[in-house]
Amino acid sequence: MTRMLASVTGPQEAEIALAGGSDIIDVTDPAAGPWGSVNAAAVRATVQAVGGRRPVSAVAGDLPMQASHLKAAVRALAATGVETVKLSISSGGNIAACIDALA
């Protein structure tokens, strides 16, 4: 099965993506790089605009591998109502502790 994921920066772009048939709405800021994040208020507004019509994911950003920092960032995004929070796992720091903290 092929599904379309549309990257959007907020509610207005989400509406365009929905009208175009997107299956998944992914809130990210491509101008900030491949893991560019959007602030939690914009993510929350996008989740509300989509209103359950499609799953919404969001990028937590390219964060340092510090367990407490990652956990706080993921919790903040999860509180917006997204179904999936995406983040990059990079070298450096204690990756195992980061994964354990997120579990």
C-alpha cells in the first residue's frame, strides 16, 4: 500500500495537503533542515485544524543526545495531540540512556 505524507508548517498548509489527498500530515519546517521542528503552538493548531481527519506527526528536531532534553522535547510535542513524534538519533552522548528515557 502506498500512502502520501505531506510535510506542512502549520494549519493553512495542512488544509491544502488534505484537499490534495494526503494520508498523513507531518508538521516540520524544511527551511530549518531535514529535522527542522515547528513550535508546539503551531503543531497544536495544526492538530486542531486537521481534527482527526488524518494522522498527524511532528518532528522534534535535531536535538543533542541528552536524555532529559530529548524526553522534555518529545513530551512537549506529544502534549499537542500528534499521533507520532519523530526525532533523529545521532552520534554522541549516551544513546542507550536516551532510548531508555524515551521508552
